[in-house]
Amino acid sequence: MSKNNIVSHLKQKKISEVLSTGKRMDGRGFGDFRELTIKRNILFKSEGSAEVWLGKSHVMVGVKVGTGTPFEDTPDEGVLMTNAEFTPIANAAWEPGPPNEASIELARVVDRGIRSAEILDTASLCIISGKLVQIVFVDLYVLNYDGNLIDACSAGAIAALMGAKKPVYSVVEKEAKPTGEKVPLTIRKKPIAVSVIKIGDNLIIDPTADEEDVMDCRLTVTFDEEGNICTMQKSGSVGLTVDEIKKCINMAQEKAPEIRAKAIGD
């Protein structure tokens, strides 16, 4: 057994022992979130932004609005794209270079959550049908990692999009020119992702980095403000029973309104 495997085994044993008492290593209950703080519109060179602290996890979200060619099957609709970057300062094990699997998964899960809810009125992003549309880029930057990046970035994405503004274009003889004016993006829904992980027989929300390191699996559920499920995403090799899935959904649904209120500033 390698040194890393030994350390991971000992960590899992210790965390499981504490969970068996009904508490966690940091004293929280299974359904307790760490302190969540969100600041909006802090980057002046982006169309929208948000800074999120979830415990010691720290992420920055920037929204940029550019232009480009629409997809062939949606010639009258703009485009939403989500990217994630793990900065080397966030974790000693992360190195500079191309996106790794974890950052790709983070971007995809956050993207699916907001896209499936049809958060943006993409038709309002069309400038010239079939030729020119606005493209909304949501960029996730991880500045410090201590677990549960999906939920932190999901809340940050909503906060940044809620405060974002897009440039206005005038079209004369099929040529588009910016007017210099900016108007808010049309936000149709406010989806929020909540992740639940399984360690042994225990289901807990808002995992720390240590808890994620020894988890058996994770289920992320995204809800809109009406309580409808937009997406569910599972990761990890261990399965969940039907009852466990129901419990995960209930735990996540109970917490989503609280997170949403902080994300949108209510």
C-alpha cells in the first residue's frame, strides 16, 4: 500500500468514526452548510461578476458577453458557455496546464444546471438572425479549494449573471454596431445546485476537501425557484439506493432556497 493510500485509509477511518456519532470533523451536522458569503459586481472589466466564500473555499466568477456565429440549429438564439480554471495557488496538488478532469467536470455540472433551467432568454441575444448573436461566457476561477466547488460556483454563477449587463447593438443594412449602451441580461430562472455526498452509510451536504477525498459518491441536484428539479449529476463508483436518492433530493431541496437568497441578494 502506498503512502497516499495509507493516509487516505486512515483519514477515511477517522472521518467515518466521527460520522458514526452524528457529527462531522468540524462539528457540523450532516445537513449543515458552512458560512456562505457572496459579493457581486466586483470586477470592473467584466459584464458581471461574483466572489464566493464557502468555508475556506474561495471562487471568483466572471461573465463576459461577446459576439459570434449562432449554431446552425438555433440561428435566432445566443449562446451560453461555462469554463472552469483551477489556479495553482488554490491547492498544492494542482499544476499549471490544460484543464484536468476535475475542472472539466466542474464546468459541465454548473453549465448543465443553469442551461437546463433555461436561465437566459437566448432569443434576446440574437443580433442578426443566422449571422450574429451574443455569446455569454461564464468563467469560474478557483482561488482556494476546501471542498464543494460545485455548489460554490453554481451560486456564484447565478449571482454574476443576475448582475451582468450586455452591450446593445443597432442593425443598419444588416450591419451591427454597438451603441455604447448596456442593459441587464434577461434572467428567466434562478437555478441552484446542492451536492450531497455518501461516506459509508452517511449522507452529508457541503463536504470539505477531506470529506470529498474519502467519499464513495456524490449526487448534485439543481433546483429552480419553484422547487423543480432541473438536473441531477452523480459521480463516483459506488451506487445509491432509491431511498438514498430520495433522501439526497430532500436534503438538497431543503437547502436550495437559503443558498439562492444569498446568491440573488434577497
